[in-house]
Amino acid sequence: MKKPLLTLGIFVFCITAAAFGGEPLNVLLLNDDGIEAEGLQTLKGRLEDAGHLVTVVAPDGNASASSSGVNLGEVFIVTPFDAGEDIENEYAVSRVTQDLETIDPVPATPVDCLVASASILESAPDLIISGINDQHNTGGGTQISGTVGGALGGASKLSPYGSLPAISVNLERIFFTDPEEPSDEFEKVYGDAADFIVRLVDRLQESSARFNGALLPEGVTLNVNYPARPLESIKGVKLRRQGDSFLVRFDDGSGSFSVQGVRGSPQVLSQDPSGVVEILSVPLLIDPNEGARKADTSDLVNGYVTIVPLDGDYTAGYSIRKGAKRRLGNLNALLNGE
């Protein structure tokens, strides 16, 4: 039986991250699939096997597609996770919006878990990892992903620890068998993906000596997508940009659907004469032209592990800001209508 460890509200807790030098890292592990998810538990085991000290703080249930959402002013319930085994350093987080006795808790978001972790950890972690997610987060899926959002929250200056290096990890959603009963081969891919992340962390530790001990530049998250195929079938690893993908696209002016991609089609449940359409949500579709643009979407489909650096600071780059300035002209004139 799970007994609440504590309840807490939103707070700020800032601390300087430790220096790195090949020593075991203190890793904070988050996800959005819930604390019992196979990907998270597999990754925790492989990181611990490599000597790292891992603390899991994850939603007490599924919190997918929550992006970087955080529930300000709500109460979090942090409960030691007990799966009937000898499990340590794992905590499930739920939240309530009203009286604890009358409202059932619901799963917290990954960023909620990040905030709650500061009540558990004695010092700031060296690295935040979010995942392994049970489906890929490439292209447009990156913006809505709770897995990616949790990592970006850790890399941002709004993190309770200040900006920390972070990695989000996702496994491509292609099942070898019935999605409800993944095969042993699919479960093995979780292990392969976890082993890849352990080696990636090792590489970052090795290179940190050249960058004043920093695993990554401030504010940067690495978004990793791993193909759902046996290791011998993976073609390589690509450092890429974020590609394009979409949920539903309409033909201009016609009102009909134009489905472009390889992941499925939207199902129209109803459409009345006034133009109101009821649509069943579908997986993200991939732009078929992405292959020529060296993007994570097409490379993942073609069997490559993809890594996309994401900036926790949403400010656009210099060239984009300069282009915006040219378009907007004299900004001060906007104040008095000149």
C-alpha cells in the first residue's frame, strides 16, 4: 500500500550543479508515461548498472502530451513507489486541485515532478533525463511531448535548480506484434536504447573536460529518438534539426482532408453542413518531403538514431530576430500610430 510521503505547494529552490569528471553522476529521471512504464524502469536499471546514482520522480499515471505544463498553486502528493520489490529512490507524484478528502488525485506532469523533486533530493542533480518514452517525439510532436517538456523544464532557468543539462529519450512507435502485447524483441529494444543513452552520457562526461566541466551548454536539451528495430538493423546516428510533421491538414479552400505522411489517417466521425467537423485524433503524420532536408522525422523512419539539440531559451536566433526587425520597421512609431 502506498502512503503519502508529503504534500507540498510550488516553491523555488536554487542550487549550483556539481562539476563533472568521469565520476558517477546523480541523475534525476522523469517521464510522462508514468512511474511503472517499461522504458523508465529499463533506463533506470542500465544507468545504475553503469554506476550512476538515479532518483526517479515520475507521474503516478500517464501524463502524455503535457508539454512543459506545470500546475501552479496546486498541491502535489509525493509517494514512495512500491511495486512489491526491493525498489529504492523512486517516487510517484500526483496532484489535487481541491480538498484532499473529496477530490481524487490525478497524475502530475513531468515538470510538476521536476518541481516536486527538489523536496526529495538533498542537492541538485548533475543531469536530468526524461524517458524512455513509449513512442517517438520528432518534428511537431516535440512541442506537445511531456517527455521533451520535462527535459526542457530542467534545462530552463525556471527549473528549481537553475539550468541543468538534460536529455529526453524516445523509442519509435512501431510494434513487432500486437501493440497491446509487445514481443520480447520489442522489449529488448528498450534495453538497446537504454544502453545507447548510457554510452551517450559517457561521451558527454569524457568531453566535459574541454568545456570547463559542463556536460552541455547552458539551457540545452538533447532530444534522442531511437528506432524500434534490432541493433544490427540500425544504420547509424545522426545529429539533425527538428523536422516537420502535423496532425491534420486541409486542402486550401476545399474543406476536404489532405493526408500526407506514413503514420496513418485522421478518422472523420461526423461533418455537418455548417462546417463543424468531429475528428478522432491520430498519430503525427510525417511530411513526405522531409527526406531531402536532413531532419529527425525522415532519418528515424529510415533507421537512424536521431539527436536534436533543443534550446530551453525560446528566443529565436540572431538572423531570425534581424529579419523580424526588418519586417516591423520603426517599432516606436507603433506607440503613436505613425
